[in-house]
Amino acid sequence: MERKRVLSGVQPTGALHLGNWLGAIRNWVDLQISHETFFCVVDLHAITVPHDPAVLSENTLSTAALYIACGIDPKVSSIFIQSQIAAHSELCWLLNCVTPLNWLERMIQFKEKAVKQGDNVSVGLLDYPVLMAADILLYDSDLVPVGEDQKQHLELARDIAQQRINSRYNNTKDRPVLKIPKPLIIKEGAKVMSLTDGRKKMSKSDPNEGSRIGLLDPPELITKKIKRAKTDQYIGLEFDNPDRPEADNLLTIYSILSGLGKEESTNQCKEMGWGKFKPLLGDVTVSALEPIQAKYKDLMQERTELRKILQAGKSDAEEVAQATLKRVHSALGLTCRE
Ligand code: TYM
């Protein structure tokens, strides 16, 4: 039986954090066994906001290394850099021509990011979700494992594929032009919150470094950030109390990283004060990140090996992407390519 296909990606816009790992990459690892998996570093998305070229280039390689350090096996999965496959930009253009402008203007992330850019909002930032749709649709993806914040972008990708391509241009009788993907959002960890405000998402763009734990943060820094994390006046950690977002968030992180799960961690921490809980969470976080950091260090010392992996991923990706692009060209009447 043909295995279902998975595609996902992370932007190389700075150090990856606990949210990226728990909400996304952690799930990719399990999917490798049962699915055909493609994971890209979405560098074209990273230039939708002002960036430093040298930093971007280094972050792109380092993000790929982190995928592997987190457990993505290059022998099983195809790991590649988005900008190396020109079909992403090309399909994005084709989808741009059928996507209504107002679908993009109502995207929550666009509105949030646009506020920060003032008068300098680029067309690229508005177009970000169409490029993301192209990433997903190019690979005939069945499932897209992402954090909660990407749900709206996934819905957009589905709408573009179904309403704007398949139902208008479905001129192939045997199969639709584009496959309709489904988001895969896991229950625990799909929305890791900021350490300094339990009502705000942990984010790479938060100017306060203390709001997030970077996957490459050294142990002392992790311990310090957790020590300074926002708390409340209550004793005992608990889940799902809307008045205690910090307790819910930190206990969620603890339950995942310790491997204890919700029930056991509730039993262990329900009468524990913050003073006792925080060192415990610090230790568990440091231990969980230790093997990732060690593997990452090795990989970054073997850059030639890393580039070979990305080259192999590129050729796997290219083959699938070209086939889809050809189908879309043909459906839209761009036939002189044949
Ligand atoms: P990015 O780099 O912002 O996020 C990468 C992944 O991490 C998840 N994530 C979180 N999960 C839980 N808690 C958080 N605080 C948190 N912050 C981020 C995101 O949901 C995402 O899964 N637009 C995408 C990148 C992208 C993409 C794609 C993803 C471009 N093309 C195609 C999938 C398929 C993004 O959010 O990147």
C-alpha cells in the first residue's frame, strides 16, 4: 500500500525554540515510520520581513542540522531547503493568480506581523500563506504536522486547492489537479506559551529573550529563564485553569518533557510550590535538550556531510515538485512547456 505523504517546515528566522519542537518537529519524528516524509527549511518565508543575509544563510543550515538533531533521519526523510526548489516560487505565482486578495488580508498572522512593520509591510508578507500553500500542495501532501497557530494557513491552502484550482480547472478525469491536505495538530504542546506571559504564544520574534527557551540555550541559561518565568500566587500546579495560564503552560511543558503525561504530573505537582517546581522543570528541560545539543554540535562540525544530505533531499523533492507543477501548468493551459 502506498504510504501517505507528510510535508512540513520551519522558518530559519533565529534560534528554534521549545514551541517549534514540541508543537511541530517532535511530531515529525514519529510520522517518519509510517509516512513518506518531506521536511523543508522555509528560507523564502524568512525574507518576508527584514533580514540579514549572512545570518539567514547560517540559520538555514543550522535549522536543517536541528531537524536531524531532533530525530529526523535523513535516510528515511527528505530534508531540503525551500529556495533550492524553484517550483515553490513558481507554484506560488500560479496560485497568486487565483487567490482573492481579501482571503489574505484577513489572515491573523499577517495582521499581527503587519502591525510591527508599519509602512514597510512587503507584498511578500501578505503573500506568505500562498507560498506556504505552494509548499504543501507541490508535494501532494496528505498531512501537514504544525502547531495550532498554523491552522488558518492550512485552511487557506485547502480552500485555494479545492475552490480555486480543482473545482475550476479539474480537467483531468482520473484525478484532481491538487491533493487536499489535512492539518495534523497534536493535543499536547500545540501551543506553547511565553515564559513571561502565559497568555501569549512563545515566539521567535518576541524581543524579550527570556520569553522563550531556545533549543540551543546552554543549561545555565535554561535554568535562569525558568527561574525568572512568570508565576502566580497560588500553591500547587494545575492544568486548564483559565485564571492560571502560567501554571497550565509550565506544567504542560513538564508533563511532555518528563514523559510523565498529564495525570502523573498532576499527581506529582498538585501540592508543589513554585520554588520546588521550577528547579524540577529546569532539570527536565536541560536533560531533554542535552542529546539534541550534542548531536547538533557534531553535525555543524561536519558541514560537508550536512550539505550532502540537503543535496539528496533536494533531488527527492525536485522530482515530486516538478510532476505537480506540470499538472498545474497543464490544467491552467500553460501548455508550451510540454
Ligand atoms: P514557524 O517557523 O513560525 O514555526 C514552525 C512550526 O512551529 C510551530 N510553532 C509552535 N508550536 C507550538 N507552540 C508555539 N509557541 C509555536 N510557535 C511555532 C508552528 O506552528 C510551525 O508548525 N508558516 C510556518 C512555516 C511553513 C510551513 C510551510 C509549515 C512554511 N511553509 C509548509 C508547514 C508546511 C511557520 O509557522 O513557521
